[in-house]
Amino acid sequence: MDQTKKNLIADLSLLGIAVVWALNFTVIKASLSEIDPYSFNALRFILAAVFMWIVIARKNAWFKIQRSDWKPLITIGLLGNLLYQWLFIIGIDFTLAANAAVLLGTIPIWVALLSHILSIEFLNRLKGLGVVFAFMGVAGIMVFGKNPISFGSDTFLGDLLILIAAVVWALTTIYSKNFLTRYTPLQFSAIMTSIGAISLILIAIPFAGETEWQEVSIAAWGGVFYSGLLAIGVAYIIWNNGIKNVGAVRTATYQNLVPVLGLVFGIVLLGESLQPLQYIGSAIVIFGIILTRYGKF
């Protein structure tokens, strides 16, 4: 398969993951009303890790980790799958789903800036403009809605944690790229989720008693499976494939589609309506992604 086809598949896959993540905020928020956040996080990572190792077994894609890679891989795994997930799950428990969506929409900004500062992936003018436009569109969608985001004192802690999580995920994305030259996206994702599962289980054990497990509904368990198998299991593979084929900055820009798609789901599934300026914001996001994806100078 030539590189053009690989890039097209990566782009379409990343679009699909944006759909999954757009629904994930609501799914998690609903499940956390019945399952404590630490146990929820551990359960979904166990599912994701098991899923990936099953795929590796079926594909006979076994691999050996180079001795020199163990330390940096564990560091990246703890950064992106322990610290980030802790910040994300606790943050979303203390803020609104809409707040979390727009704050995580800053990930492309952090990826672009940190990549440039660290001399890993340099921005050109069009890509830089694309990142800025995409984030401006996200902000416009949230600010000009009927019920705009609220950054009041009651959500301040959650908002702060989500913003820090965005920076952490940006660093994880940047430092993952080097290892994707030695391990396939599937192999690398399996390593990352396994590190996440082990560390999150250890953290969750003291809190497991806070959940009344016999009272957990089928819907809440469905949220665990959705978030574990799709939002992590499938999504991590696609995300890392995107980093490998189209670069960290272009991959991260798709994060900006998440709040846009959240609005679309509101219209289709809940009968909600967009405000005129929100349509403009959605168009700006898409324009920004196109600039970042295809910018040449």
C-alpha cells in the first residue's frame, strides 16, 4: 500500500475516533454516577489491554521489547496512561462534559507548540494557522451556544485538571512518535495500555469498596465496555497509526472535531439546535483541520 493510501486511511480512521470520543464524555459522565472513577478507569484499561493482546495473538504479531526501550516506554506509559488518565477521569468527575470537551480541544495547540519548542516536528505558517483556526472554532462553538460552557468556581478544579491533562497527553503524543518506528501501532498501544492497566489497578484497589457493585446497572457496565474497547482499545491503535503516518500535529488536530461532533449528536439524537455562530465555529474547525493536514509552507 502506497503512502497516499495509508494517509487517507489514517485520516478516515481518526475521523471515526473523533466520533467515538465525542460520545465518550457523556458515556463516562453517566457511568461515574454508579462506579467510582478509580475503579472505572482500571476496568476500562483492563478491557483495552486484553483486547489488544487478543488481536496480537490472532495476528501472530508477537514482538520483543529492546532492553534500552524499557525505561522510556514505562515513563511514557505512566505519563499517558496513569497521570493523564487520573487527571482526565477525576477532572471530568468535577466539571461539565462540555467544559472537558473544549479544554481537551487545546491538545493540538500544545502538541504543535511543544513539538516546535522541542525541535521534534516544526510548524510552518499554514499548519500553525490551521491549529489556531481549529481551536478558535471549538471556542466559538462552546461560547455561542444556548447553554455555553461555564468556568465558574464550582467547576474550577475539574477544569484545571482537564487542562493539565491536555498538556500531558500532548507530551505523550510527541514522545510516542520515535517508538512507532520500531513497534507497530498495535504493539505500541498494547505496551501502553498494559502499563496503564497495571498502574491503575494498583491505584483503584483502595477505592473499590466505594462502589455498590451489585447495584451497578447494565447501562453503566455498557459505559465501561464502550470506553474500554472503543475509546481506548480501538482508539489508541488508530491514534498511534495516525502519529506514525501523518505526524503528531496533524493527528492531534482531529481532537478539535470532538466538540463539533458532540453538537451534531445533540441535533440528531436529542433534537437540539445550533445557534448561527455555532455553525460558523464548526466550519472554522473543519477549515483548520484541512489547513493543518495539507499545509505545505
